[in-house]
Amino acid sequence: IFGSARILPPDLAAALLEAARVAGDATALKRAETALSMSHYYTEAQRFAGIVTTRSARHATPIYVVTGGGPGIMEAGNRGAFEVGGKSIGLNIVLPHEQAPNPYITPELCFQFHYFALRKMHFLMRSIALVCFPGGFGTLDELFETLTLIQTGKSRQRPIMLFGRAFWERLVDFQHLVDTGMISAADLGLFHFVETAEEAWQVLATHYGFALSPATADAAI
């Protein structure tokens, strides 16, 4: 699960909005309103992680959520698995502002990286799918490197799900890339837009046959 470290859980976003209203700061108020609007992605990441952890628990090889180990969407992913009694992995990165691992990562599955390139390599080596939430430069870097590696055949095919069509289509004009010949029309099939945790699970389940028996589904991975 990739996504912004800056997306807040809804309760914290609501508290910041109330504080901005009390302070009467118009700039802070607008920023807090945006933060509250974006906080639903925290909820969906949390819910998706819980669904994946719960529904794959009886597979011979359960699915483990992997995040970048920090706050925001990363925290939501680890938290969702933690709250349903599952394990999850955090691949944390050493940054100048000293990003600390979030408290929901399974302790023995928390790893620290110094280089982004090595960290991304380990994400891709182990993943069976990428779920990408709104984010900034880091999220875009992770998403587009994954798309490039799959497009060029350097990495195996796997579902890539982009949460929030409106966000992604405003950020990237994918159709313009096709229209100008920068990518082929078939490349638009490398990813799926999804809006809810259930929709994302359905993409994953359909791709790997998770509606089948656990043993058969495991064989498809």
C-alpha cells in the first residue's frame, strides 16, 4: 500500500478543523477542510488492509499488507491489519526529518532502509498487487517506477489499483499520453481506478481467483 504520509485519520482531521474555526484563521481553515476531505482515504486504506488480512487468513499462504512504515496512509494500512489481529510489514526509510515507524507494524516485520531504490526493489520483489492512494512526489515515484517496470517487462504483471479516480485523473492526464503517442492505449490496462476497499478487494480477488478454494487461489499467485 502506497500513499501520502500527510493524510490524517478522520478524528485528528476533524479536531484540526475545529481548532482552525476557533482560531478564525482563514488559511488554516481552508487547509483543515481539505485535510478532512482527504481523510476518507485513511479510512479506506485501513478498511482495505483489514479486508485483505481477514479474507486471506485461511489461505495456505495468507496475504500480508506491506507499507512504507510511516504515518498517514502507511499507518492506516498497518493499523487495519493490526486491528483485525493480523500481521503486517513496514519498510521504513531513514529521512532528514527522522520518520519513525508507526506503532501498528508487527515488530519483527519492521525493517529500516537508507536508500529508496533498495526499498522499492523489496516492495516489488514481494508484492502481488499495488494499491496506490493519493500522495506526493514519493508516491508518484513508487507508482511510476512500478508501471515502467511492468510496461517494459522487467517486472511481472500484477494488479495496480489507484484509489480515487477524480484525484488521479486531475493529477495525470493519462488519455493525453495515449493521444500524443507517449504510451499505447493498452497501457491504460496496467491499472484500475477504485473508490472503496471492497472494490479494491474485488479486483484482487478476481485476478487471483480468491473466490475459489484457498488452495486453488494460492496456486494462482
